[in-house]
Amino acid sequence: MLHQIYISIGSNVERDKYTRAGLNGLFAEFGELTLSNVYESEAVGFSGSHFYNMVVGAKTCKSVQQVCEILKSIENDNGRVRGEKKFAPRTLDLDLLLYDDVVTEDGVVLPRHEIDYNAFVLIPLCEIAGDVIHPVHQISIAAMLANYDQSQQKLWTIEFNWSPATL
């Protein structure tokens, strides 16, 4: 059975390089990807370089756990350093936002809470999944964005072109 997944991509260290590397890794694992625009935003929760953020949609037969292991592996392959601080610079951050309409806190939190409070997640997610119903709130992602106070976080689209690398 094919499952619809949505993954956020973030980077604030060599942003262009690692955003592309993340896309290449996701394409290698999941094939065809649906891409939002890429957004630049200020770091949230710490003082640091601006981030690039986007959301990717894909289909997979893999389980939630397998998808999370793949994301962690792609991060590790791209120099992700895991530390004690939640808010810190990173080469690549890949988070599973939605997996069908699964709601769980067993090993991974789905849907990710960041959808509710981070513009750099909600806005690009809405671009590619506006009609999707949030499995907890039972309203569309577009309705969530319409109700969201966008004055708290500033972000802007950037010119970013990517096509799958020859694998």
C-alpha cells in the first residue's frame, strides 16, 4: 500500500549544498517528489544564520519507522551533528510531518507539532498539501494557514532550482 508522506527540509550551514543533498537523498529513496518553494527565514529559538526551508511530498510503501530511519541516515550522510541543544545550526534537518492520517507519539510524533507554530513549515506545507486534512485538528492545512498569525515569523521565497541528480 502506498502512503502519502510530507517531509520538511531545513538547513542553515552551506544551505544551498545541503538542501540539494537532502533532495537528492529523498529522491534516491522515494522517487518522484512534490516540492514547495524554498523559503529563507531567520533562525528560530537561537541566534544563527538564516535557514532555507521547504516541504517535500512523496509516496512510499515503507513504515513510519523505516521512513524515520531513512531521514536520519540522509542527515547523517550529510554531516548532521546531533547535540544536546535542540536549537542549533545544522547542515540538514529532515522531519516527517505527516504520514497519511497517522496520529502517534510512539517513537515519533505525528503529525509534527511544528506544523502548528512554525511558518517555515506551515506555509510550504500548504503550498503542496493545502487540501489535506490535519489528522488532529480536522481542518485543512489551508484553513490552518488562514488562521495562523504570520506576523511572528518572517520568511521569503528564494530562487532555487533543483532537478534529480543522475543516480
